[in-house]
Amino acid sequence: MAAKRKPKTHVLKTWPEFFQPTWDGDKEFEVRVFDRDFEVDDLLVQEEWDPEVFEAQCVTIGEREGIADVKLFGGAPLAGARTQAYTGRWLSQKIKYILASGFGLEEGHGVLGCELRHKRGGRFRETDSH
């Protein structure tokens, strides 16, 4: 039997319509693309990120900087638009259960059963997870 690894912290962007029910305590699961090595006891940190603000910032920055498409241009202008889309709220959850296949799940997706640990305003910092 392989030794259990030390729990990891996974920091993810989460759109407001999925973030709010978790913030309110009404949703104790996450349906995610399994592009990370999620394991039970890992910490899931969700930072609320608004795609509408991101799109608006891309337009604003593009007009100000004379860039036709900020998303294609990339670099600092794109990073600035992404940063502005964070609402300043984040929460952390402990992963308690993982459903990684079956039951109508699309390939590469899964469901994480989670327990809410913390919720705060302001951007998440690695030191906040302890």
C-alpha cells in the first residue's frame, strides 16, 4: 500500500453563480474538471472571479492601450484584466469525498464532497490556508 501524500492546497477561480451558494452554506460539493490530483483531505480554495468583469476590463484596457484584442495580446494587459475580475472574496473547503467516474459524469470531470472551513474578503494568500 502506497504512503498517503501530504494534503495539497488547490487554488481555483470560481464564477459568482457557483461561488455564492457555497459562501451561503447551501452547496457542499463541487463539480470540477479533474485537471489536478485532488485527494481526500486536500484543501480547496475558491476565489470568486467574475467573467463579466474580465470581459469589460479587456475592452477598457484594450481601448486605453490601443490593443485590438487583449486576450490575444497577453502579457501585462491580460494579467491586469484577470486581476480586476477577482471580487475579493474567497473560501476554503476540505475535500471529504471524491466521485471520479460513472453516474453520468463526463470524462475528465468529477464531484468533490466538501466541508466549508473559512470564508473571507480580500485576495487569498498561501499563509491564509493554515
